[in-house]
Amino acid sequence: EDLAGAAEIDRSYVSLIENQHFAVSIDVLEKLAQALGTEIHELFLPDLPARLQSRAHD
């Protein structure tokens, strides 16, 4: 409920997303990422910055 409120998204919609029953638009992803204080890519690849930094040193 807190995430839904912070992202201004219906609680039932967030539940559908969490349970992988609904495709998510970019707009909704932006709202969720902002509510979580993160970037969209971190919702999918939380270790991306570390991966990129590791590759830069290879």
C-alpha cells in the first residue's frame, strides 16, 4: 500500500505487477522507480553499475 500510494498507482495494480500478471508501461515504471528512490534499470538489473565498472577495468 505504501508503494502504491507513493507512486500514485492503485494498490490492486501494484499487486498485479508484483505477481507478474500484468505488463507495465514505461510511465508506471518511472513512477515506481521514483517512489522507491531508484532508477528504472535498477528495478531489473540492480547490479548494473558494478557490472559496467568491472568491465571498464578488464
